[in-house]
Amino acid sequence: MSCPRELREQAEHAFIGPYGLLSENSRGRLQPEEPCPLRTCFQRDIDRIIHSKAFRRLKHKTQVFLQPEGDHYRTRLTHTLEVSRLARTVARALALNEDLVEAMALGHDLGHTPFGHAGERALAQLHPGGFKHYEQSLRVVDVLERDGRGLNLCYETRMGILHHTHGAPDDTPEAVAVRLCDRIAYINHDLDDAIRAGILTEQDVPERIRRRCGERSSARLNSFIVDLVENSAGGELKMSDEMWETYLFFHEFMFSSVYYNPRAKGEESKVEGILGALYEHYVAHPEALPEDFSGIIEREGRERAACDYISGMTDSYAMEKYGELFIPFAWTVK
């Protein structure tokens, strides 16, 4: 009698089209494992990512605005969930493997630093090997999670995580779906947050964007996703020429008006000071790193271990450690 996983793999032949990747055709894991009787290999990847410590930390990592006051600004976790939902919608509409898409989307930002891209730029300057969040995301799932054993994810999930920013010639359609939905998600929700923060008003949104995509955030998201689905065929995912030009214009508008806006990024110079001080301290005092990092120190050096530790911090934890190390405690005189 077939187990639930085998039944699911058989069912995939009916709802995954000719360009989607069947779970049974995965190239497998770095370390071979017995298949789960209940879940396909990609469903298993989803669970491993969701139960990881790095995934839980995303809720306290900044998306764009540093230390925003209010409950409705995006974090890395909410961004990740929005990308997952958009990519799953695209995958279902195009008969791709929805489980693989979800695993890639949930894992794509696990390597992001505290303080958003400001933290990434700071670590890139500090660490001799540079720093790229997509490479760190793969390192998290391959090396850092589960006390150095990694999550042992499937090859396709790992490559989707690694290539979610720039892509690669041999990407699966599922990986392309995640990459495009990541781009669509962040420009739209960052605009929404910028308006909420008072950085922009609805009237500041260029007429070209409002005319082609809509007046509201939900309408703009829908316009991009529908266009992507309607213009993808034969395993190639793409937007129409007009919508892709609109995306590029939208992207440039966000950089000039939000990402480099002094009001939105006024605190970023402090990020360099905080992470720079932490990095120098842990490189000079590797014994201050958690015991989990002793193996990395031995194999790859103290700089690599300090970079891994700091990049995994949440915004609040980075400031807490900075305060403990560099800000004197107040003396109480009785």
C-alpha cells in the first residue's frame, strides 16, 4: 500500500505541468536521507526552514526602516511571507511545483543582517571576504543551523535561495518565480511603508505607476502578478514589455525617493558604528562568541565566525550586545 508521500508524488503528475519540477525528480540532498513517509522532499524542506532559529529571528529584523515605531511596518518575516504567498499564486497558476516555490521563498532571506541593507553594506566592508545576504542565506541552511549540521535541504531549494537576487542560467521556473515575486513584493510594500511613515504621500506616486498599476497597494500587486502569469509560457516566466518597463521605473523611483531618502536612512551611519565595533570586538576576543561557533573558528577563522554571529543577530540583540560591551552601566550610590 502506498504511503502518503508516494500518493502525493503520484498526484503531482496531474497538477504539475511539463515545465514544473516533480518532487520525485529532485537531485536530492547533500547528505542522503531516507524519504519521509508523509511528506515530499520539498514539503520536508518547508518544515525544516519554518522550524529553524534563523526563520524565527526574521520577525525582529528590519526590512527598510530602522526601528520603526508602529505595529504595521514590514519586517523580514512579513516580507518573506508576502513573497511566499505571491510566488505560490504564480506557481499554481502556471502549474509549477508550489511546494518547491514555498521552500525557496521561506528560506531566501535567512541570511539577512540586522538593520536591513545598511547592515549588509557594513558587513561587506568589514569582513575580508565581503558579504552578500543571498550567499549567507545558503550558508545558514548548509552550515549554521542545527549546531553546525545544517538543514540538509534539497539541491533545488538551495539553489533557489542562492540565486534569488541575480539568478543563474540553469534556474528552475520555480526559482525564477520566487526571484520575480521578491522584486514585486518589496517595491510595493516598501512604498506602502514609506507612505505610512510620512516619507511619501499617495500624490507623490508617479502618474505612470498609478495609471499602469493602480492607485492602491493591492491593485498594484495584482497588476504585476496578473501580467506575469499572462505573459509567461513554455517554461519562461516574464512580464510584458510595458510592465517590465514600469517595474524598472518603479524600482528607480523607490531608490531615489525612499531607499536613499535622508529621512528614511538618517540612522544608517550609526549602523556602521554598531556593527563595526561588534565585529572588531569578536575578532579580537573570539572566546566571547557562543560555543556553537568554536568549530567555525577552528575551520575558517575568527573573522568568519564573527561575521556569522553578527549577521544572525536581530536589530534589538545587536544593540543590546553593543550596549553591554561599550556603554557603561549607571552606578547607583546608596
